[in-house]
Amino acid sequence: MTQIDNKVFKAMGSSTRMNMLEVLTDTEMHISGLAKELNISVPVAAKHVRILEDADLIERKEFGRTHILKLKSKNMYNILDKFAKVDNIELPKGSSLLDALRSVSAVEVKRVGNREYVISTDGEEGLFLYEIDGKPSDKTVDEYLLEKDVTVEWKKLVPVTKKKISVKIKN
């Protein structure tokens, strides 16, 4: 285990810090607001914040004497990715990526026009994308034919909840 892993597990080993991460999932917050939200003192909150910063799970933005805390979502996802199951399979040359996916998961596919889209994997509905050897493809899973050994990363897209744009057109 690396040093960063140890720091992450230490940071996540406290219910107070886990509660902080949960609050910061939905919003950025001043440290005193975070302390108030969790019903703890500011010095206690500051101690926990330093541990979360040391583990690179949150970041602090400074505006003069005001410090705003923000979750580092990407780092949280990277931690979870370490626990992703790896399935090793063999398929005949020319099999589609959809064939590979079906061999390891229960997949529901929806046809739109002449293309098939995966709308559910192992009962979990949502929008999915894939990368082949770390690169996205412009082909759908039924169009992508496997001609050599590859590593496929199957990812569920999470809803973006922090950005909403209302556009009004001027007359």
C-alpha cells in the first residue's frame, strides 16, 4: 500500500470526516459553516479538515481570510476505482465489445435507429461509456470489433448536478 492509500484510509476512518465529505459532496462551504452543520467546534473541524487535505480528498480555496472547502471528486473516484473488479475473458477475434460485455454482465440494450446503446448493466440503469486501452471510441459497443488484446474500462456516467444553464434568446 502506498503512503497516499494510508492517508486516505486514515482520513476515511472517522465518522466526522466521512460526514464532512458527505456535506461537501453537495456544496462548497466555509470551515465555520461546516463546523456548524456538523455541530462541532471550528478548531475540531479545522483538525479534521487538515487530515482530509493531507489525504488529498478536499481542497481549500482562499479568498483573503475566508477559506472555502471543496470536495476533490476526481480523487474520490480514483480511490474507488482501485476496488473495481477485473474480469479476464477470451473471445474469438472479431467479436464485438458488446459480446465481451455480455459475457461478464447482464446487459440491457436499446436500439435507436440503426445503433444499439447499453442502458443497463447488472440491473443498474444509466448512461455508460467505455474506453479501450485508456482511449474513448467513436463507435458503439456493437460496432467496435475486437481484433487484438485490449483493456476495456466500462464507466457509468453520473448526473451532473452542479451546472444548470437557462438560456433566453434575445428578440
